[in-house]
Amino acid sequence: SKHATQSVLADIRAVWGNKIRVVQTLEDGKQRLPGMDAALYVKPKSWGNMDHFEERLDWLCSQDHRLNSDRTSGKVVFMPGWSAFAESSEAARAVDKLGLVWPGTEPVASQTLEKIGFKRICAAVGAPTPPFTVLSE
């Protein structure tokens, strides 16, 4: 959502300030949010197609030499736009391979962390977690 994206952007800026560029990925024809440094446009319904994303990123870097330099220096954050993608260890590895910073969970953790197990750990140590019900074991 727009609100969630702006919240994550605020967190990124709080940590890195303007030392890192944030490129928002959008479907063709959409408008980027204020505060983003650039926008990378992908074909509609192509979310998760990392080959297409790489093609578009390479093109954008050919047009924006500062972005290319920042990417080479590891100063560009890839901000996943939706939950399933944000929790994907495959996406995290693909983003890392492209020379971008992945701001989410480390791929090993997201691959091995099981959500109900995590919620049980939170409950055991008193960390806040939304209520949950295990439907089957």
C-alpha cells in the first residue's frame, strides 16, 4: 500500500539518510511516491520476474549514470512492494545478485523461519504478536 511504502521509506531514510538511493519499482504508467530517488517501471503483472526486472534495471542504469555508480557501490536499496515478495528468500538472493541492498530479512532466515514457530517464540518471551490459532500440526 501507499502508506506502508511511505513508512518503509521513512525507516530507510532514518537509518541511511541520503547516503543511499531508493528506487521504487512500479508498473508502467504509475506515478512514484514523493521522496523516492527514482522509479523503475516494469510491465504490468510481471512482479517477481527477476529477468524482466534486471533488463529494466540495466536500462535505467544506462540512462542514469549516478544510479549505475551507486548500484556498483552497493548504495541502492531494493524495497519490495508486497508481502509475499518481501518474505521470499529467492527474491532476496536475486536482488543481492543484482548489486542492490535488500532491506528485509536475510535470505537464510526467511527460508528457515516458520511463522507459527516465530509467533510461539514471541509469545514465550513476552514479545507482542497478533493473536493466532494453529489449525493443524
